[in-house]
Amino acid sequence: TSSSFQTAMMRLGGTVLHVDAGSTGNTSSKKGETVTDTIKCLQCYTDVTVMRHHLEGTVMDAVLYGGLTKPLINGGDGVGEHPTQ
């Protein structure tokens, strides 16, 4: 999924800022920042955000309650897997 979205963005002439919250990453979530706060921060650097999260409903919660100002594309969450494919 990550490669698909990165390729699509580059084909459209954009660039990619990849953030990985995996076990080896040094992410804001490990420091106690909420997902919504992280997205709001990232949206200062981007025109659109693609988010994939391991917990079902996380992406929708960010869209509905996050007060986001830019588009957020659901790259999959929990059992939601690949809604864009």
C-alpha cells in the first residue's frame, strides 16, 4: 500500500514525506501525542495526507473529530485493510 501511494503521488508530480510509526520509529505517538495532533502537524508540511493505521476506525475518527484543514485519504485501518484499491 505504501509503495502504491508513493508511486501515485510521484506520477502526479508530487513528493512524499513518509512517516512510519513502527516499532523502530521515533514517532510522536511514542511521546504521547495523539494521532490527530500528529496529522495536524504534518498537514503544515503537506497538501494531502494518506494515513494507514493498525486500529480500525482511527482514520475516520481523525476525519470526523480532528478539525483537519486538508484532505486525509484512508490508506487502510484495522480490518479496513485497503479501501482505496
